[in-house]
Amino acid sequence: MSEPHVQGALRLGTRRSRLAMAQSGQVADAVSQVTGRPVELVEITTYGDTSREHLAQIGGTGVFVTALRDALLRGEVDFAVHSLKDLPTAQPDDLALAAVPKREDPRDVLVARDGLRFTDLPEGARVGTGSPRRMAQLNAYARSHGMSIETVPIRGNVDTRIGYVRNGELDAVVLAAAGLSRIGRIDEVTDFLPVDMVLPAPGQGALAIECRAGNTAEDAALVAALSELDDPHTRGAVTAERSLLAALEAGCSAPVGALADLLADGQIVKEMRLRGVVGTTDGSTLVQLSTTGPVPETYDQAMALGRELAAEMLAKGAAGLMGERAH
């Protein structure tokens, strides 16, 4: 039940899952500090939360976002918190991505029985994940290292997924480090998967704080206040990653992994490296490339970095890798 509305309180729209509530609670505290106003959480059920179908069949990332955005546009909530990797790449004109706070660990992790690391999994190990991106890269890694694993599609919240390992149905599941960290369960991880083994989803580990674009003085003031929580390095990195995704989505339906990171010489950040991968889910074909350039100083420069790498990947055959994702 949501609290009775407090006068002057900001209403934060959130999904009901334990993870969404945890990350929204953390943002609520930060927003209270920068605005001096109380923040109340308004729980919203999304189609992605109630549907039992696999995400790829119900339209992929946007299923968790639409209901929150509708509530924003109807004025039922003042701002919303999303996992950035759930946001479709096209930003609606009437909504502002006001802040991308500092990113958590972007890596994927393994939670396996008996404390096993990925490379110690037994022959024929059953590894659960709902993500074709993870399947493609894990299968490719196993194939190139003489391992034999079976990736098993699963859905559900963290408890459900880890439950498959605890009850012996699966040998391991793959999850995002950031999510486990935010709900206080990072100690259950048995292996942090290096990004050169599995590139994360574009935007993984980052949050997006969205509100109405400033059509009124009140909206504009909220955009300005929320923007204090923005981390420019995180925003530049995820903008490049999502630009790569958008350009690849236009020419290719295979699952995409991407990560932009900053390369430093001592204390001085010199360059940004963007890595991307697409592949068939069985891991038989991967196109993996990277590019390095000056740290983007504007949105347009970050977008250009992503588009350029996507064009190279498409030229190297990415467009021919048809994933299972429906158009």
C-alpha cells in the first residue's frame, strides 16, 4: 500500500519487485537530499511483471517501462526510476532522462552450486539465463575452451532464479552484479564473469531517473534538481553503449552486449574504449569489436562513438546474425 500523499512530497513511480524497490529507495533518499522534499514511492505493476511469457516474446526491454512512463505522463507520479538496460533506445520527446547516477559494477555474475566458478562447471552443466546475449557469449566461450554447457531459458525474480540452483534443477544461473549488490545478496556470487568473457547489456549497472520534460516551471525545476544526481562519465559511457545498440537494432536482431569504459594514464582519464558484441545464441558465431577514442564531451560525440562501432560490426557480418528476437 502506498502512503497517504504528503503535501509537498515528490511521488516516485517504481516497479514492485524487490530489486526495483531497493534501487528506487536509494534514489528516493538522494532526491530528498538534493530537493529538501520528502519522496514517497508509488508502486506500479507493469506488463513485464505480470506476463509469464519470455521477455523476447513480449517485446523485450520496453515491457517494464511503459506503465511507469504512462503514469508520469498522466501526472500520477513526478519521476520514475528504471534500470537503464530496460529503457528502449529512443527517448520520447515529452520525457526527460534527467539523471544517470554513478554506475554500479556492470558485470554479469554466476551463482553456482558448491561455490563453482564458470570454468569449473562439470560437463553438460545446466546454466540458467533469460538473456540471449548471455547465452550467445557463454556458449561461445564454452565452445572455444572445450567446455560443454547447456543454457536453459529462465524468467523470474532473483529469488526464483537462485532457487533453481538451490533446489538442484540447475547447476548455475547468470545474473547482473548490480542487482544482487542493490538487494544485499552479492555474497551469493560464486564467480564474477570478466567482461572479456561476457560483455554486459548496454547500460547494465546504471539507473535512469526520468521525469516530464520541462513544459511547466515545476517540471523544469524538477529536471534541474534531479540533474544534480547525474554522473557525466556514466552518462557518456551508457550513451555510447545505447547508440551502438540502436544502430545495431536497425540492422540486426541478434542479442547485443556493449561496454564503454574510461582508460586512464595514472590519474588522468585519456580515452574511452567502447566494446561491442553480437552473436547467435548457440555461440557458433560472434562478431566482437572495440574502438577507442577521446572521452566524449557532448551527447553527440558519445552517440557518434556508438554509431561508428556499430557500422564496423555490421560490415563484419553482424547483420547476418539473426537472433530469436521478433522484429
